Amino acid sequence: MTGRERIAQAFAGHGRSAALMPYLMSGFPSHEASIEAVKAAVDAGADLIELGVPFSDPLADGPVIQAAGTAALEAGATPMRALDVCRSVGEQLPVVLMVYANVVAAAGPELYAQRAAAAGAAGLIVPDLPHDEAAPVREACDAEGLALAPLVAPTSTSGRVEEVGADARGFVYAVSLTGTTGERAELPPGLAQTVAGVRAATELPVAVGFGISRPEQARAVSELADGVIVGSRVVRAAEEGGAEAVRDLVSELASALA
Amino acid sequence: MSAAVERRFGPYGGRYVPETLIPALDELEREWAAARADPQFKAELDTLLSDYAGRPTPLYRAPRLSEEVGATVLLKREDLLHTGAHKVTNALGQVLLARRMGKSRVIAETGAGQHGVASATACALLDLECVVYMGTEDMRRQRTNVERMKLLGAEVAPVDAGARTLKEAVSAAIRDWVANVATTHYVIGSAVGPAPYPALVRDLQRVIGDEARAQVLELCGRLPDRVIACVGGGSNAIGTFTAFLDDEQVELIGVEAAGEGLQGRRHSAPLATGARGILHGALSAVLQDEQGQILEAHSVSAGLDYPGSGPEHAFLRDEERVRYVAVEDAAALAAFRRTAELEGILPALEPAHAIAWLLSQPGSGGLELLTLSGRGDKDLAEVLSLSE
């Protein structure tokens, strides 16, 4: 089965109100600890995993994920070792790598896609590769059966959402808010409208991320979308309480989506 | 001026930014295409540049430097502009554009503080809110400029990530812009970043070369043999070179910072050494490791201490229209002192690299035009502490 097919299956067969996709930073707080944290998230009921590949200049990330990436790099993490973290759970559920464009460009899109597929990844999210620049990476992913899942933002015009939707693979990542990743007290008021706009532009599942941290927020998003992505809160749990805290948090989020 | 605003220079440039910013970049591209063709906008900017900032700047025949080098050396005196460097030309143009676009808030990044001061100055003049991102290490090294920005009414936002210098300040400014894009214009300080910034900054700074080309023809009756400028992100260099690109007989030299030497990693010379990479929204020459992590740059000059370069420079390098060379810290410091002794001018450490390169090439006997992009008062403490 290709990565794209595995993603489709994960969105179709989760039996919840929406698929749960926790984000974890590979190599944070250490290589071994990140493998433990990812395994804990899988055990606790994650349907897919979004796995961060640490990068020196993560423009789309807020303070928590930015600091986690910096700490991972200082602890010796590299994009190649991130693939080992992917490999540790890649057979159990679809892993989508969140990787910045220069890491893909440095290897070359074809070689990067081959390596990711060999490590059991199901797809890529490249947050600084907007639709206009994405074709070479999308073609390289297609050749390996990987999904290049595109992002749309609340600022995206309807014409642009249509273009993005037409070329999407796997799922569409709807960015909930105008800003970087990080926990927020409230869900943004225009979220239903953003999701409805994306849904009109694609047959693929729509997953929502950025600013979702609490179970009740996850539940509210699951009423609008097919997938819920929780990032900074999970990374914070990995930092503060290790794999056990990740297990507890993901269980709680999974129950909220029951 | 009816041509499109370029998004690419050969393979370089592009818009490698979060999707959230794409509509703002589209808007900026449209607004700039309209503004630069609008006689009223041009008239307002020209008046500010002449009456407020001090354009045109003189082209000065430097007699004692000429004697030392064994050539006729002409200095384009951008150091005489208001706020002390070429940066104010870009800041005034972009802040005027921000007002035209109806933005109430301006953000900027700064390394040495020159672009931050220029942006704060333009915002004071045009009455816009201004936030300047600056690494805490640079804030420590450039305390006077921090105080200047505050006096001008700007908020200086400290950036405490990474090496706490220019690269992190740019990243922090881009993150702010992602979150506040509806109300905010990001005034980028060099010919870097996602399209349309490299073209926008070049369009605003090309007045340097346009003036210099007319001045050298007036003064000497011919074009120079060589045109020399320092390159960090590369705004004064692209601003100088653009007017001469079609003059095939004029050799163009971009001088990067070799820091402690090109053989190690302690330098800021991506054009002279660097692989192709993506930094701050553009594909260009970038200092990076083999897996794509951006490396910290090093230069004694804060304004050149940046691991990337403008995408048009990467293109001009590949086309072999511009030759990029690099000068080490020690040679730049020596040129700083020598220029003071010979001409009574304290150059900024950035153009001191260009002067150092010229001093290393004596006896050409030709006509050399060099852009003195800023004055060196800001560098005095750094130079004195390194000389101890």
C-alpha cells in the first residue's frame, strides 16, 4: 500500500468524530526520548503522526516548536536521524513528515522522497513551500507514493484555495489562524468558514491545525473537520513529562474525539 | 518602468514562505508595480530623498586614496545621507508605500542598527507605528542605535534565539508579519527575502548607480573601468550595479566578508563559496551544511554578518556579469584606519571591505568607482576594542 493509500485509510477508518494527528519533534528532547514519545502517542490512540524534522530557521513555528527544534539540533539531531524516528512507528500508522523546504532542497526532492518512503513515511508537509513552488516536490512524492499535503490559510483567497485543492494529495492542512504554531485560549472565530472553503475545493479529508491544545477545542474542531492536529501542547508534554505525559495527553484528546 | 516586478532571477528568488503570506506578497507586488509607475508617488519620494535625506550624494574624487592605490578612485558618498547610510533610501520608499497601501504598522529587522534607525526615522516622519526586531547580541554591541530608535518612537523587540543576530531578527520579523499581515507592512532592509522584495529594494536603491553613472560621465567624460561595492544581503551593491549592467566594458566587483578566512566556517561569503539554498523566502547562495541547516555567518562587520545573499546577486554571479570576491576582517579593519588617515573619512566597516579589496589591487592606473555605503561612527567602539 502506498503512503497516500495509508493516509486515506487512516482518515476513513478511525471510528471517531475526526482523526487525531499529534505532532512531535524528532530528536527532542533527545533522539531516544523522541522515539519513546512517538510510540506513546501511537499507543494512546493517535491515528496519524505528524513528525517534525528540526530545522535551523523554522519560519512557520511559534516559540514552543521553534525552541524544541533548536534543542533537538543542539542535542545532535539531523534530518537523517529524524527518518530513524519515523521508521520506529512507520509500519503501525501513517507518519507525515513536517519538513522545511531547504532540507528537502539540500538532498534534492527525488532523493529526499526516496529516503522518506524507505523510512516508512506516508507523506510530507512543507510549511514554507506554497502552491506556486511545490511542483518539483509534489512530483517527487508522487513517484514514491507519498502525499504532499498542502496548507491553506485564513488569508488564502477562494481562487487560491481552489488551485491548492486541485493539486492536493493525502489531505489538506487548514491552518486555523493567521499566525505561527502555538497554543491559544480560544479557537479563531472564522474557523468554520475557513474549513467550509477548503471542503468546497477538495474531495480529500481536511485536517485543522495551529492553536489547538485542549480536549474541548479538539472536540469542537472535530465537528467541522476530518482531522485534528495538536502540536505545541504535545511537544510541551514531551518536554515537561516525557513519554508518560504524551501518553496521558493523547489519551485525553482521543477520548474527546470518541 | 512598465515591466513586471520580477519573481525570479534565473533559477533564484521565488516565494518560499508560509501560505498565510502569499496574498500579502501578491498585494505588495501589485501595489509596487502601480506605485513605481505613478508620477505622484515618484514626486513625493523624490522630494523626500532630496530635501530630507540629502540626495543626490556626491561622487568624490579621493586624491590621496587614488595615489595609494595607483588609480583614480571615485567614492559614491552614501555615508553623507541622513542617518548615515544608503539604508534610508529604501526605508523612505517602503514606508511611503506602506502608507499608500493603508497599513498602520511597520515592522523591520536590523543587525547593526542602520536599517532599524532608517525605518524608525521614516516612520517618525510619516507617522506610522514602528517595531524593529533586533538580536540581543546586536543590541549589546550597538546600544547607541537602540537608543536612537527608541528616541525616534520605535519599539525595539529583542530576539533571543540562535546566535541572537541578524538572521534570527529576520525570522522573528517574518513570524510577526505572518500573524499581523492585515495591518502591517514588513520593511525588509536588504535585497533579500521572498519576491517581490529583492526587486522592490533594487528598484529603490538603483538611484545610487543611476546618479553615479551620470556623475562619472560628467566628471571624467567616460565610464569607470571598475565599479566596486560590498555585499551582505547586497542592497547597496545591486543599487550600484544595476545602472552599469548593460555597460559591458565596466567590470563589476562585489566584495563579501571573508571573516577569519574562507577555508573555515567563520565567514560571511555565500556568493564566493556557498551552495544553493533557501533562506528567508528565497532560493539563493546560502551558507549551509550538507543536510540543509543554515549556518551562522561571521564578520567583524554586523551589516555583512548574514549567511544569505540577494537572489539577483546569485544570478549575476552565475552569469559571470559580476565577480564576487571576499576580504578578511583584518584587512577591512586596516582599510577603515587607512581611509581615515588618507581622506579624513571614517567608512563603515561594510564598505571598508570594498576599500580593502581595492587597496589589495594596486597600480591598475584605471578609473575605479566605489560605493561608500555608510559612515563608520557606529563602528568606532568595535574597531577600538579590537585594536587593543
